[in-house]
Amino acid sequence: MNTLNRRALILGAASALPLAACGNGIGSDAGPRIDARVDSAIQFLYDNIPGTRNLMSDAEGVLIMPLVTEAGFGVGGGYGRGALRINGATVDYYSSVSATFGFQIGAQQYAHALFFMTEEALRDFRYSAGWAVGGDIEYAVNTTGGNIGTDTNSLLSPVVGVVFGQAGLIAGATLEGQRYTRILP
């Protein structure tokens, strides 16, 4: 690569950086928009997945990600924004980022909720520099009876995850590899 092409590449990347920062949400109405989407997602959970109202009332806090978009063609990724609620009030906003590699092609959108069932799990989430889904999450799924499928183990789990509202062409949304970071709306 000659010097002129390298210089053009560096200048192009440097000029794109400020444009990428334009969508960071600082000074915008992103907070109320996220809250409105979270309210809609919670209502969807209550209306379509019986048992989530009880799960919500038993949780120390809940992170609602009302819209996560994933796309991939061999290498893929996903992004979404949501809110952490404690006692029904938004206390923080978070982004969710994931990266995937493997045999995949397509795109999908879905929502998910993480119910923090213990004070320790909630504290670990809130005070980490960037929290990633690990082995301490138990999935509750909508069963054919229309209720959340939980058992004693999942109710004793520190974090219960519910994935809902899936649409798209990639089969099977999971939260493995998701990384959550606090953001300013």
C-alpha cells in the first residue's frame, strides 16, 4: 500500500470518528424513549407470558432490553439499549453488545429481561465495569401451557433471563456472550 492510500485511509477513519459520536445520546431525549420502550416491553411480558408479574415482584431489580438487533454472515454482532429498574423506577441505562463467529447468516430482533433475584447479583451487575452473561443465569421459557417454565433451581438462581418477542431469520436467541455496559441517555 503506498503512502497516499494509507494517508487517505487514516484521514477517512479520523473524519468518521466524530460522526460516529453524534448518535451517543448525550443531551438528547434518549432516556424517555428508552423508558417508553421498556414500559411497552413490560406490558408485553405481563400480557403474553403469565408468571412474569410474580417474577418481577420477587426480583431485587430487572434489566429490560426492549429491542436487541443481531445480524451475521459468518461473523455477526448485536446491539440494544435498555433500562435497569428497581421497585418499578429506572435507576440506570445500559447497552448490550454481542459478537458471534461461526456458521450463521441472517438477522433477528428480540427483547429480553434479566431478573436479578438476589441483592448480591444486582450489586455485582451494577458495580461491574462491564457485566457479561455467565454460568449464573437460568433461562425461564414460555412453555406450551402459557406459563413461565421455572422450577426450584431457577427460582433460587441469582439471575433469571427471559427472551421474548423474537422476529427474524436467525434461529434461537440466547444471551450467551452479551456484555452490558452502563450508558448515559
